[in-house]
Amino acid sequence: MSPDAERLDAVVGRSRVVVCCGSGGVGKTTTAALVALHAARRGRRSVVVTIDPARRLANALGLTSLSDQASVIDGPWPGEMHALMLDTTATFDGLVRRYAADDRQAEQILGNRFYQNISTSLSGTQEYMASERLYELAIESDYDLVVVDTPPTRNALDFIDAPQRLARFLDHRIYKILINPSKGPIRAVNVAAAAVTRSLAKVVGADVIGDAIEFFRAFDGMEEGFARRAERVDRLLREDTTAFVLVASPKADTVVEAGFFADRLGELGISVRGLVVNRMQPAFEFATDRPELSGTAVRARAGTLAGTSLGDLYTCLADARQLAAAEEEHLAGLADRVAPAPVVRVPIQAAEVNDLVALDHLADLVLGSADGGRSGT
Amino acid sequence: MEPAQSLTSAGVLIVAGKGGVGKTTVTAALAVAASAAGRRVLVIDVEGRASMPTAFGVDPLTYEERVLVDAAAEHAGVFARTLTPDDALLEYLNERGLQRLSKRLVSTGLLDVIATAIPGIRDILVLGKVKQLERSGMFDLVVVDAPAAGHAITFLQSASGLLDAVQVGPINAQAREVQELLTDAERCRVVLVTIPEETPVNELVETAYRLEDQVGVALGPVVVNGVHPDLPGLAVDPELAAAESGVALVAGEAEALRDAAAFRLARTAVQQEQLERLAAELPLPQLRLPDLFTSTLGRAEVDRLADALSEQLGTARPGGTA
């Protein structure tokens, strides 16, 4: 087992929450799933919250239909693995019901068009609900480990910011500004804002503004519950037993985004506990004292041998070496930025993960085989 | 008009694809190929991403146009700018003499409330601005680097959604004009990008049908990025080949050559299978871009891909480029 895989295994072993983050298309969901699977192999009770998994992975996990409820994944392990898919709307509806004073208030909100837009189109809502689901599973259920996949956004920090940002949004007093500028002390800012809202109604239509006002009116009083909840989620994300694992591919642009994300997390006082780089090109190096056969020097040899029956074989090796070298060059800086976090390199797989056996194999590469490390713990 | 020719005549190309498939690379290559064919091109980045300017060795893009490729003998010129939704909304209001309103929207946080009250308003303003740029006559081609796949559908659906939600007024007029642009196959094409792997191909096929059925946009050719160039000599055994060519191999060399070849052949077989499946499931011409075996995108790489596009543009047909 690679020393980095062993160290990542130790990180996961001490954590109660693992957040897999990174840009889209880097294998984040698969990585989240195999972390949960590995925990089950270690005898723990784990659950993974997936977001829009690829069809193959969903099938591998037996998640054929969207279900917000955790279902057990059967496998040959001493622990338990559970999985669910995030349902943003259902989760949000659940929160509204929880904090509404009564059924009437809940129904009024759930039926409002503006509210329905929030759960489908307000940016950050999916992240908010992912962290909300994480909170429920980590605090209100008895799992040993909760693994969460994060939505593929440009700004992966949305996951941390979203709860507070949405809590502030829900606290918007648009209706007070518009309806009652004169109630209480007349404040110039309110009067001006009311004028703003009226000019807006002219541009976008009065009924649209009306829906928004109705929503905030109906929501009145619930914003405190939401804000308190957001604070607790934020605290959970900063706990020592919560580990952020950055997932990347070795392509230049995703490495840049991963580095940016690591820096922003650092600014928030959160450190990256592990880096998983998927889809690495193997270099097919071999020990030799002949410089023309090492590293990317083989490209020149491929040129010399062009036209012979070794030509294509050498071009192929040179292509592999060239790509592997470029990938390592990009990764070097990122590995430094997340140091001392372990950096696990996963070679690109010939086929996609389409069953638990493949996922199990991948878990061996990322976290070491379950047997390999057990004797040491 | 045939989809393949549409690439060389439509005024707006919207490039969409899932994360990690090289959408920005393809956007750059399409722009350079068009410029080399004598068209003045504007590239629009709607997300403020970083990789495009690095490829051309220029500073990060801003709301002001920046030159990516100078107009010269062999090029009509490529320009690029960002066009983020907030920029578009503020410009929209400013153009209508509502500067004070736009400032207020930002300071009171009402901007988010409005964007939520009218889903798609940000997108429609971005697309409205694209239409304005198309109509300005300053460019022969506007290439939009669209949001990543799932968001691309929402982005392009914004106009039809808004026509239902906002029945009158300037926003409605804007949505109507955008919808006219999107559904006019002579003016606008959506170019979907993928790599020859299972999940990206699945998502592309799904996106393609949803865009045609739900938005009514016309699709251009599909661009498949990262296709392995053919190496027919990989089936040869390295030791036999070395003996034949009179080359002595050092210890481990034959094994490395054999492993590299086996790895490549397995991956190429997957690619071939996915290319065929894509052709069977989606009857659109495919433009194939070679895997350059580098993870760096610089001007040299963009030029190579642009050349590959130019070469194929006359010849693309369903399921193959041969």
C-alpha cells in the first residue's frame, strides 16, 4: 500500500465527517462512495450523500431511483454502508415544515411560487441542502461516518458559504421596505428602497414582486430558526473530526481550481486533510543508466525509430511519458499547497466503475486494502 | 443547412459540455479556426474562468474586449471578454437610465431577490447581450463558452421559461428576441463537446435531445475531444520488433513498451466503442480532435486543434471523419 493511501486511511479513520470537494468531472462522487465503502470494510457504519451520480455508479450502488432516504448497500464487509441521493426540494420542504409555527404557515410557504423558485434556481441552494442533509445525518443519526459529495460548482466554497448566505437571504425584509416604509420611524433608506422596488415592478412585472413579498411575509419569524441551523452546520464543518478531501484530476485547469479552493479553505481556517488525484497517466518508467531511455527523452528516440517496427511502440511510450511528466509538473505545486496532507494518485482506469467489485478495487488504490492496514491498527 | 456548414456560417456558436471534457479548449480552437478562415471572432466567457487567457498568454479577461489573436495576414482576429450575469444586469439597467436603481439593487441585496423571483433573468440578460453583440456587426462570429452541461440546459431554456413567467414589458421583449436567435438555425448553433468515454457520451446524448426538444435550438456538429491518434504498430511484440530493426533493448525496456502499448490499446478500444455508440445514438456529424498527450493548453496546442478542425470542416459526416 502506498504511504499516502495509508495516511489518507488514517485521516478517514479519525473523522466522523468527510467532505469531498473539487471541480466537476474529476470523479468526486466515485471518491465519496469509495470512502464510505472503505469505512464499512473497516467495520464502521457509514453513509454517503451523493449528488447526481453518473448512471453507472448509481447502478453500482443500487440507487436506481432518486431517494432522499438512506438505503443500505449490501456488500462483503463487517460494517454497514448506506447511500442516498440528495433531493434538494424535499430537503428544503422538510426544513420549512420543521421551523414553521404551524401547518398553515408551512403550506402557505410551500405553495408560493417564489419559494418554489428558491429550491430550483437560487444559486447555492443545492449546496445549502447538501450541508443540511450532512448535518441531519451527522448529528441526528447514529452513523460513525458521513461522507458528502459536493455539487459541481465553479466556486466550491459555496458549500461552506451557502448556509449563512441563504440564512441572510431568507432574512430579507423586502416586504417591510415596500409595504410599511412609514410604520415606525421613517427612514430615508426605506423610502428610497420602496421607490426602487416600485421601479423594479415596472421593469419585471408587479406580480413577480408580489410573489416575493408574499413569500417573505409568510416566512416571517422562521428566519431565526434557519439562521441558528446555519450556524450549527458551519460549526460542524469546522470541527476537528470533519475532514475536507480535495478531489482533482491532473489537468492544468482543474489543478488551478483545486489550488484556488485549497487557498480559500485556508483563509477560512480549514485545512485540506487529503488530496485524491484521479485519472493519472502511468509513465511506464524502467530503471536504466541510459539517459535517452529515461523520462521524456524517449520522444527523440521515437523520432529516430520512426518507420521501423519499433516506431509506433516508441511513440506510444513517448506519449505516455510526456503526459505523465506534464501531469506531475502541474501537481507538484498543488501537493506543496496542501502539505502535509497525503496526496493519493489514482491511475486512470480502463473501464468505469460499474459494480461494487470495481469500487472495492478503487478503494484499495485510494485508501489501501482493508486487510493491508488492519494489522497495524 | 447542414450542421457541418453551419459552423462556418452561423453568427453565434454556443459551446457546451460537461466539466472536464475540454469545453474551453474547443472554444479556443473554434475561434482560432474561424479567424484563420477570415472571420473576425469574439469569444465570450460567461463564468469568468481562468484557462483561456493563459493559453493565449494574456491577462485575465475583463468586461472590456481583449485581443487574443491579432488581425494579421493569416488571421482576421480573435477577441475575448467576460459577460457575467451580474455585469449583464447592471449594463441592462444602466442602458435604460436606471443607474441609481442598479446601485440600490446591489446595496440592498435585492439583486438576489429579483434573480430568484424570475429564474433565468440573469441568463436572459447574458443571452440578450450576446444577441446585441451579434447584431452590432463588429464581429463575424460570436463564440460563447457556455456554463457546464446541466447548467447549459437551464441557461438556454431561460428565454422560453421567461416568456411564460413575464408576459409583458421589456424583459418579455428581451426573452422574445433571445428565443428568436436561439431557434434560428441560420444564426445560432449549439456545439456540444465530449470526450470518448461512457459517462460524458451519455450526458452529451441526453443534453442534445433535451436541447432540441425543450429549447428548440439547432445543434451543430458534435466535437469529440482527446481522441487517440491511430498507431497501427502497437500489436507488434517489442522483442520481435527490436530484433527485426536490429535494436538492442535494455532490461525492462521491452516490458515498458509492451505495458504502454497494452494500456493504450485498451483505452483506444474504449474510445472506439464510445465513438460508435455516439454516432448510433446521435445522428450528428462528429468532429474529432486528437489527444495531444499534454495537460498544458498553450497557443501551440490551440493552433494544432484549430488546424484539425479546419481540415475536417468540409468533410464531417455522421459517425465518421474518414
